Amino acid sequence: MMIPLLLGITLMTFFIMQLAPGKPTDLVTDLNTRMSSEAREKLVKLYELDRPWHERYWKWLKRMSRLDFGTSFRDGRPVIKKIAESLPATLLLNILSLILIFTAALAIGIFSAVKKDSLFDKISTFFVYLGFSVPTFWVALLLMIGLGLKLGLLPISGLRSIHYSDLSAWRKFLDMSAHLVLPVFVMALTGLAGLARYSRSAMLEVIRQDYVRTARAKGLPERTVILKHAFRNALIPIVTLLGLMLPELIGGSFIFETIFAYPGMGRLGYDAIMARDYPMLMGIGTIVALLTLAGNLLADLLYAFCDPRIRYQ
Amino acid sequence: MISIYLHRIFRNKLAFAGALLMVILIILALTAPWLAPSHFADQSLIDRLQPPSGKHWMGTDDLGRDVFSRLLWGTRVSLVVAFVAVGIATLFGTLVGLIAGYFGRWTDAVLMRAVDILLCFPTFFLILMVIAFLEPNIVNVMIVIGVTSWTGLARLVRGETLSLRERDFILAARALGASTPRILFVHLLPNVVAPVVVSATLGVGGAILTESALSFLGLGVQPPDPSWGNMLSAGKDYIYFAWWLSVFPGLAILTTVMAFNLLGEGLRDALDPRS
């Protein structure tokens, strides 16, 4: 199951690259009027561009399996090194957003389901609608201006201040946290709305079940009924959503890291796109897909963790 | 049948509000050349960066262009891009879903694995990558959004088709010697229309958000053509002293996406036989 998926991912990245108009050698040949057609042929041979695609794909795949993506067109540094430098920052951002999404969305979802049609439920439903429809990059822009520039409460770009290296360890932590507030909040926004609504309806579904009534009839305190009996069952469909949310979240990295000048893989990717840095893009594309795959695997494991019925099969 | 649905939609106040807004937006888009006080590219450098006033309801931008006029013209761009993109995605998704669900076996396996692979790539990254190789312009943006956003619908339609395939009326059609295309398009298709319509309506909102994000990053609709996204992009350089350049286009996106989402949700409630 995993292996064909992996092969498919690499095949797809390879073909998107073939979409690129022209040949990589055009830059050298077409701009040089004194280049003879023989020399041109030679260059094409050298880079094996005359070989059929499956042979080139196979060669590329063999290099990839050693995580050798070649060197960046922009500064000639190995692609994998540049990715390795920026990946931790992106993972930090995504994981923090995910934690925020889950804690906030589950809390909102449970509370509005338990107190259905209350004022809280109505207000949160309204905000969920808003969260679905609002262009998040616009919210980012407004927050940067409002909280960042006008009020000067939070830093609006990067991950560290200029004087970061002079700070004490505790101050360093505070500095980085302050830089993370806006990006994490904005990145969590879209997913938050979706998950809050989903967990509300999952909870509503579960609360109606007989076993919840039985738990109440047994005289268990309401807290236990909601958190132990209802919530654990509502969690099962919610975990499935996690796998679907990951690509969305990582996709968001490309917008928000650019807006917040955040030193992560998303911005690296955006810069690579702007500079048509093909090796860089192929590397990032593959890593992103692998990350998503790993996330899906994690969701499957969590699934088994939440639902004993799957574990014992 | 249809009148029952219409009745149900109109009973749902939010869905009705969404439908009304959508109609208004379509009318605005169609009549923009006559409604707008000026052409979207009319510059007046004396009037640059004017705050909202009686003359310029939403102020003017850095080239002295009337923001309100550009917003109206931008409605056209946003709606056309979204409708065409969703059209492509709907066509693709429905077709793949029907074929995978009806033929089953290896056809299904191959198509669904392809969907799984596509789902591993964040859609937005995929779009960015493809746009980087093609030229960023309206046509490419529509095609790329359409071609990358059919996977969810394909899965949905496949699921519906899988269960419909086993029903008696399909068996009867087959027994009467109906051709495969006839079974697919005359017998199966009408039965999956409801989820397709809902997903298309919700898809319009998503497409508008994607287009505006692309244009905001400079990879979508190119200036001087006005799109809400590229208006925001141009406005962000002046955001500190010219708030109107950033607030109005954002509100326009929010309202439009909300209209389609409300309508889509309303349709889902109305068309869902379980409710």
C-alpha cells in the first residue's frame, strides 16, 4: 500500500517537472548565438536529455533514494541541505498550529454540542462560518497591521529578533514565542473552523446514542458521561479528519511563511518557485508529499489508539 | 420534486440569504461596465491615495484609480475564474467517480490510487508548482485550480455509484440491454446529481479563496486586470496609511465566499434525503 503510493508520488513530481517548457540546456544554447548545433547536441547528450523518459526517471529515482536532489540553481548548495536547515522551523510552526487547532476546536465542538442552541453555540457557529469564508492571508495582513504595527504588541516577521544571540536562554524562548504567535494563530484559523464544526456534529451524533443514556441512567456524573463515554467515541471520526487536514496545513505554510518572512520550508519553496529553481522544487515537492504520507500513517496509528476495536483485529 | 427542494431551500433563511447574495453578485458582475463610476484602468495621479469620500466611495489607490470601480470589475474576474475552475473540477470528478464506481476492479483500483497520490500533495503547493512553469494568467489559473481540485468529488461520486450499481433499476437497465454509456449517464448520473451540486457550490467559495491567494502572491491574475487578490497585494504596501486599499477587497472576498458557502450548506440540507 505504501510502496506504490511512494512510487506514484515520485512519478508525479517527475512529470510536473517535465511540464516545464523548454529544456534546461536552453539557457546556455539559445542565448549563445555562436553555439554550433553539434555543441548543442553534445550538451543534450551530456545531460542525457535524449534518453527516453523512463530511463531518466529510473536514474532520478535511484539518486532520490539516497536523498540526493542535486544542487540549487540559485546558490549551488545541495538541495537536501537547504531543506534540512528550514524543515525544523516549518515542523515547529505546523505542529504548534495542529495542537492549537485540536485543543481549541475540540473544546468548542464539545461545548457547543453539549449546550446546543445556547448563546455560546450560536456565537461559535457564526465564527465557524466566518472562519470558513475568510481569506486567511487577509486576516494575517490585518493582524500584522493592527497588533504588530499600530499597537506594537507583537513582532510581525521572522522567527528571531536581531539581537537574539545576546539574549539569555529564557529571553530567547520568550522572543521566539512572541514571533510565533501570529503565524501559528493565522495558520490554525481555517482548520479550526472545519474541525470545530465537525467535532460538534460528531458529538451531537454520539450524545443521542443509547450507551450515553445508559451511562446517565447509571447515575454517573455528567462530566464523566460527556468526557469518557461520549467524547471518546466522537474522537474516532475526528481522527480520520486529521489525515485530510495535514496537506491543507502544509499548503498553508507556503502562503503564511511568505507573508510573515518566516525562515521555513514554505518560504524556501515560494522563493524557489519565483526563481524557477527546479532541483529545489523537486526536492521540496517530494519531501512535502512524504510528510503528508507520514502524517497519514500517524493518523492511522492514532485511530487504533482511540478505537480498541481496530487494535484487536 | 424540484418544487419540494425549492421550498426547502427558501425555508432555510441562511441558504436563502446566500442565494440572494449570489444573484446580486452575478448581476453586479454582468453590469459592472455600466455600474462602475469609471473604468478599472482609469488613472488620475492627482487623486492618488484618497480616503473614501462622496466622489470615491472606497477611496483611490496608488495610481489614483477608483477602488469601488475596480472592486466591481473584480467581481467579474473572481466569479468567472471560480465558475470555470469549478466546472472543470466537477466534470473531471463526476466522470472519474462514475467510471471508478461502476467498473470496479482494476479500473477502480488504478483511479483511486491516482486520487490517493494527488491527495498527498497539498493542493495549494501543487497549484503553485504548476503555475510556476506555465505563465501566471487568468486562463492558466482557472485550468490549474480546476484540474487540481476534483479529487474529493471523485471519491464522493464513486462511493454513491458503488452502492447504486447494486440496485435493481441498474440491473433492470442492464437486462434490457442498455449500453454502458447509457447506464452511466442516463441511469446513474441523475442519482448522483445532488451531492455533485452541493460540492460544486461549496467549491466556488474555495476556488475564489484559492484564486485570491494566488493573485495575492503575484502568481494569479496579473495587473492591470483587477482581481480582489491582486488589489490586496498592491494595497499591502500602503496598508499603514491607506487602510481602505486592504479592507474593502478583503470584505468583498469574505462576503462572496460566505454567500456560496451558505447556499451550499442550505442545498445540502435540502437535498439530503436523510434530513
